Amino acid sequence: MKRVSSHISLASEAEVNLDLSRLIIDKPRFTLERKRSFDEQSWSELSHRQNDGFDSVLQSPAFPSGGFDSPFSMGTHFGGGPRPLVNEAWEALRKSVVYFRGQPVGTVAATDHASEEVLNYDQVFVRDFVPSALAFLMNNETDIVKNFLLKTLHLQSSEKMIDRFKLGAGAMPASFKVDRNKNRNTETLVADFGESAIGRVAPVDSGFWWIILLRAYTKYTGDVSLSESPDCQKCMRLILNLCLSEGFDTFPTLLCTDGCSMIDRRMGIYGYPIEIQALFYMALRCALQMLKPEGEGKEFIEKIGQRLHALTYHMRNYFWLDFPQLNNIYRYKTEEYSHTAVNKFNVIPDSIPDWVFDFMPCRGGYFLGNVSPAMMDFRWFALGNCIAIVSSLATPEQSVAIMDLIEERWDELVGEIPLKICYPAIENHEWRIVTGCDPKNTRWSYHNGGSWPGILFAMFCDVRVNSLKKDQSFLYHLALVIR
């Protein structure tokens, strides 16, 4: 019998219940603000843009019409004391700002260059700019966010050719740079849709991040003129057209290749990675609030409604893993046929890696890294699970379980350094096979178990939001902007 941990076995249900009771009683629990889950809300509520939960934030005292003075740009903490570290962070952020014809349009991926060859780290990445954009919004600096949204919108209409092959019209660039011609004294924006990227992979998540950021900008500023403009409406429709087109897929999830997301190196995520599915879900919900019901918008609103129902059910049932579900998978029968099949993806129980039984506590759970025919990726991916909480893809119970898992496995997932993007790391010969011997993804580095400080914000966005000081809390305002 495989073991679940050093002191918990699958021997009997009574032992499990006993262990669960002891854990619940003896250990403190994170408390999340309870919100109605997505499937508990009617579509009429979600489609009614004047009375939805997003727009109601605009009437909150924490969001006056003219914005608010962020304590973070002034170097203060919750209690009001000076914070040199915050000042240093803002100084570094402002040094990273990129200007185009005198206007700020984004921030570069990195400013600390150890060598002269910076590759594409001196460019503005769509996904990388989003956390910077949220900081600028919360500091009432909205121009840079608006400029970024408009410039990337216009770049979407650029010709997208890779080795004589044309990409879909809705594809958004992974990054862009400002090309300055000193002789002619001109500036031009040059986009990268994957034709220059390492591995030549086009980004799937850029369009989702763009829609999410547009929603955050609209909700914070209260200015709907940008999101309701014909250009932005068309941009959203083009992005959604790529994702909602009917094809051969029998799953509501989105098929993606390796390297198409934040995990931009080969890491064995081909299929339906959790990060893309969570972003897809969140972008659909944001688009539902912004699309105008006239003309083509009405058709897309209907498609979004149908996909969200199917996607919600699929993710919450087939991607979710906790102790009872692990027990079920371990006892799966294979080669089942017909609609009555329990093992719908024909997963072989022997494919469950041994580490899962030690990693999975009795209290807690998470969304699997990937689910596709005959394959379940049991790895923990931080961004996908955090976005699932923030976007309400996870039910309130699942959100609590994800936080409980982080608490129970703190030493493995956090330790003394920031949250690991993926756990566990791929090692030894498996690392060579899965990553293609990519030296950047050696074990416990970059995307193969590396620690990413930027993901820490999402982990606590749902934790006791109302208990934080509403006038000074970074997390409080961040949670409001995203939701």
C-alpha cells in the first residue's frame, strides 16, 4: 500500500477522519472572505453591467472618483512609518518605464543586466507589465496603463508572419520595443508575436492579460469610454474568436503548446495547463462585463455564457485534487467505455508519482497542472492556482483548501524564500527528457521549481481582505482592482 505521508495511510476511512479532526482542531486556518461562487450567480446578474459586483466597487469609499493617494509611493507602511524599501522599489519601477514619443507606454522586463547581451529583456512584455500596471493604477497613475492598452491594441493589427505562415488576426504580441532611428529622428514600435522569441512560440496568455487589464483600468477609473470604443470592442472579439472557435476539441479547456505562457520554456505543459485555463476563465468573465450587446457583441456574449458553464464544471471536477480525489484516482479502473465511465480520461493509477502521496495532506487541495487523455500532471503550479482563487474559478471551499495546502506544505512551497512557481522540480534524467536539456530549467531554477516573488501577491489576495486597513492596504486595493 502506497503511503500518503509518514503518519497517514490509506488503510481505513476511520483513521483519515481521525487525522483530519486532529488537524482541524490543532492548527489555525486561513479565513477567506466568502463570496458567491460563479455558478451560483444567474447570467442575468452577470450580464447586467450597471449592477454587477465589479462596478459596485466604484462606489466604495476606498475608490473615490479621483483615485487615492497610495502610501506606497510615499514610502509609508500600514502604520504610517517610513519605508525606504518601498521608496527603492518605486524608484526601480520608474527607471524601468519605456517612453514612446514622449509618452509612457510600459516597463521593460528587467533593468539589472549582468551582461551587455540583454536579448529581449529590454522590451515591454504584455504579461510582465500587468503587475506594474496594477501598481500604477493604485497610485492613481492611469496614463501609462491607458497608453499601454492602446499601443498593444494597435499592434494587434500588425502583420503576423512567422516563416511565411500567418497567425490569427486576434493574436496579441508577447512583447514590443521602441525602435529609434537617430538619423531620421523617428520612433517606431516593433512587436514580437513569436517570430523572434526563443523557441518561436506565440503567446496564448497575452490576449487574456490584455482583457483583464482593460477591465481593471475601466473599473478603477470609472471611464468606460475606452472599453466601449469600437477599437477595444473589436480587439476583444478578435481575441475571443481565437479561443471560442468550434473545432475538434471535446473539452471546454484551451489546447496550448509548451512555451506559450509565462512558462516560456519547454516544461512538459503541452495540453491544457492550469495557468492558461485560469486566465482564460478570468478573461471570459471580464469580457462578459465589457462587451456591448449590440451587433456581433451579442453573439460573443452568448458564446461566453455557454463556455463558462462548461469550463467551470470541467475545471472544478476534473482538475481538482484533494485527499479523497487522490484516493479515487488510485482505485481507478481503466479501459472504461460509454457515458457511465468514471475514469473519463483513462488515467492509469500506476502513473501517479510517488511524491504525490507524501505531498497531499488530509486537509487541503489544489488544481492539477494539466489533465488530458491518459495523463495527469500532478505538479503544483502557483500562478494557475492563485489566479483560480482571485478569479473565483475555485469555489470558496476550494479556495480555502488551496490556502490550507500552502499552510500545510509551507516548507516545500515557500520555505524561507518566495513562493515556488512549480513544485516539485523535475530532476535527473527526467529533466533532460522533459525540458530538452534546457540549462535554464535545471532543477530548482527558473520555471523548474524556481522562486518567484511576484506571485506572492496573489496568494494572499483572498485572505481576510476585509480585515486589512482599507485606506492603506496594498492587498485590499489589489483584490478590489482584480475582482
